[in-house]
Amino acid sequence: MIPSLRPALGVKSRRGFLPGLFTAGLLALAAGPGPKAELNLKSMDGQRVRLSDYRGRVVVLNFWATWCVPCTAEIPMLVKAEKDYRSKGVAFIAASVDDRKSKKNVPEFVSRYNVRLSIWLDANADDLTRLGMGTAVPATAFLDPEGHIAFRVEGQLREEELRERLDWLLGSRAGPAPGRMRKASGDQVQP
């Protein structure tokens, strides 16, 4: 530790640094999970939709686009998972980041992949950044019933990652939690 920082941190010697750091870590954990995730967009039929309407449920929030190759590979797995977890009360939301030019392709994409998830439109890079999701798609957030983001996956989601995170959120949460963030390489960058 830099000697000049010891007094500012209340550390009188080197021995006091690690216990002080440990205490600060415990205080940060005790502060709780951060703010609740907020997102307000439009559904495919033009209705306003809000993430806050899903409080009380575990939510899988996937950001995608019709032009995104990894998204087209990922969507069949999300469709299947939605069928498997529907009875457990899990909500799946697919938030499209398609712009004005490519948004016209969303209905055909939904039909081609038989998507029955809630489709939200007009998401953008600002939404991804505000939710700590980076600026590339696909990106997936897992929200706990209180509306906090418990896990983030930047890049194409693997089925075992999806199931591991959902099973932990739906279970007793007694064991260790899966990793809070996973980044993948080779994903599509938001224009």
C-alpha cells in the first residue's frame, strides 16, 4: 500500500490493511444488489411495455437483432427453454435492437423461428450500456424476482449457462452462484 494513503484509509500499519480491506468488502456485500433494472420499450403490436411489470418473476432478457448471426443460432435454444421454464413462472423477453431500416424484418424473423417469447422493439446501445450489457448482441440478463440483474452474458448464450443460472435463481440459492458475468468474443457489434 502506498504509505501516503494509509491515513486517508484509516490504516496505521501494513497489518491493518488486509483486515480493513476485508471489512470494506463485507460492507459492500451488505449494501445489497444495486438498483433494479429498468427498461421501457414497445411490443410488436405497439403497446408500451415495462420491465417493472415483471417484478415477482425471474426474467431472461435477451437483446438481439435480425441481422445478428449468433442471435439466429441462439434463438431456437431460447424458444425451447421458454417452453421448459414457462410452468415455473420464468418470463422470457427478446428485446430487438433493430433500427428503423431492419425493424421491418422482425415479424418474418419471429415467424421463421416460431418465437413465442415476448418481443420488444426499439432497444438500442444506450439500453445495453445502462444495464451493464456492453454494446454488442446477443447479450442476455437474468433478473431475480425483485428486478435486480443477477447474471449477465455478453455474447452467444450456451444452453448449459442458461439452465445453470435459471436453476440457481429458481432454487434455494444455497450453493455457489454461477459467474455473474461472461463475455464472449466474435459477437456482432451494434451499429
